[in-house]
Amino acid sequence: MAATSQHGAGSHRRSALDGGLLLFRVDGVPVLLAPSWWLGSLVVVVLYAPLVGRLLPGASMATSWLLSAAFAILLGLSVLAHELGHCLVALRLGIPVRRLRLFLLGGVSEVARTPRKPGQEGLVAAAGPIVSLALGAFCAVLMLAVPSGGSAWLLVAECAVANFAVGVFNLLPGLPLDGGRMLRAGVWAITGKRAKGTRAAVVGGGLVAFGLMVWALWGLAAGSEDRWLRLGVCVVTAWFVAMGASGELAAESRRSWPEGLTLAQLIRPVLQLPAESPVADALAASAGRGVVLVRADGVAAGLLDETAAQRLASESPLSPAELAAEPIRAETVLLASEPGEEIAERVRETPAWQFLVVDDEGRPAGVLRREDLRAAMSGHLPG
């Protein structure tokens, strides 16, 4: 199992190194091994060892266990190569990647923001399966050069199977798999609506999860040699797909910009005051408005933080309002002409409670508060 995912402001507040052992970095992106990977690999070893004995008649128990462990490691390396494909393409397209993580029977490349165009989504999604299938084809050709029937041949065959399995499975058209992201990109490109693509791919994810369980139960009923390995992998994978599809649908509902909503309906009027104004006066003037505090040299000191201003005014009402200013950073400045969905995502990604909105010439047009956007996205316009 492999996938890409998007993370917002909450994820930025957590360390990118949380949740796993740091293996190395790729272009500054940490590659982590989650504790659950060991559990998944142990399951693969236990379930695969009996199958090795049937593939290599006469193999000792030690050989069966060693080849099973090798298969688990090769599966992990296959997933790693797959995720590196996603990661490197995303970085080349200018999409930041927070981290790459291997976990229970799978992996994920956590991109820091949603691709802006369907073409970008499609390219990032396709990169992983392309890498996996290319490696699988290489190993399949290599099998022709290795004497068949021995341990070395089985190792190469395992590598081919692992990469083909990762590549083909991830091409299934359901979220959170790569095929689901490619389906979403296609529907998005045709309709111009990312949300429609997400809904189509979520339905695909449900069908994939259902199909996995049918395949596992079929193996049990037919007495397939790999029935227990198939059952274990399919149950975990179906759960992963179902939970991932549900998460994608929830994330899309938070991201989608309501039809007919304009930024002008959300922003509050902006008032410019001298930074040395008494904080009590600035607080009184801020009712229902955003306040930009400007120093004598014309440089903005920041936006008035009402909570900090109330605290300061209760202790020292004549203190300069600049002491209760929230700095204006590049990430807290929004263009009024930006598409609504991009504004919503910028707000989600940035740990701030208010944002300065400027027109195309850089002039303040208003202040957007996180609470107002959240209310509008849930269908309740601020009064």
C-alpha cells in the first residue's frame, strides 16, 4: 500500500520527525520507519514462510524463514522506491513534502499542500506506480539470467512480485491509492471541480475495499495455498483503503469553497492606526474591524491581536498598541484575487487566527479571521 496525502496547519505544528525512526533525508525530506512497519513485516514473515516451503521443495526451515524475511524487506524497499517516486516528482513541481513514512504494510508521502492543478495531481500520483512497475520489469528480466529453482532465483522473483504487486495495486481507481488520485485528477480536469473527482474516487475506494475482502474469502473457500497470507494482507489493506477514502472525503468537505461565496463577504473592514496609539483606544476602535498598526516610518508593525490587547489594556491601558501586535508575515497575507479554495487551504496551513487581505497593488482590502472562514465553510456566514 502506498499513497500521498495532504496535511494542514495542525500537521505543521507537529515535528516532521514524530512517529518513526529517521532513516535518511531526500532533498531535506525526512524518510521515517514507523514502529508498525516491524509488526507488518513480522506478519508477512510468519504467513509467507509456509509458502516458501512449497515453492522450494526440500528447503530447510531456516532457509524458509530467511527467504520470508528477505521478502518482507524487499516489500519494504519496493514501497520505499514507490514513495520516493512520488516525493521527487512533487518536489520538482514545487510542491513541498513534509515527510515520507513507511508503516504497517505500506507507506505515505505527506505533501504539505494540495496540488493546484489536476495535471500536477496526476503526475505526482503516477510517479509511484511507474517506479514500481519499472523495477518489477527489471527484476523479471533478471530472472532470465539466474538459474531457476534456487534461493537466488526465488529472491529475484520475490522482488519482481513485490514491485509488480505494489505498482498494480496502487493503480486501482480508488482513494487513497494512486489510481484514485489519477481518477480524481481526470474528473477534475474534465469538470473543473476537484470535489467531483474526490467523490468519484471515494466510491472507487469503497469498491476496492469490498473487492479485497471478496478475494480473501474466495481464497479461503477455494483452499488456496496462500489463503492465510492473502487474508491477512487483504483485511489490513481493505481497512487502510476504507479509512483513507473516508479521510479524503472529510478533507475535501473542509476544502471545498461554497458555491456563490465571495471573499468580500468574509473579510472585515480594515483600519490603520499609529502603532504608538494607546492600546485601550485601539481596542475600542477595532470593534468588528481588523486593525493594522503602522509605525511612524510607514512600516506596518502588525495586526492588532484582540486577546493580547484586552490583556494589556486591563493592566496598562495607555501602553502602545504595538505591544499587542501580531506580526504580518508573508504567509498571513492573502491576495483578494486568489481562488477561494486556495485561500481556504492557505488559512488551514498557516498557524494564525487572522490574515491581511490585499488587492493586486498591495493595498489593504480587509482582514480575514479564521473563525469567519470556518463558519462560512460550514454553511454559516458571519453576521
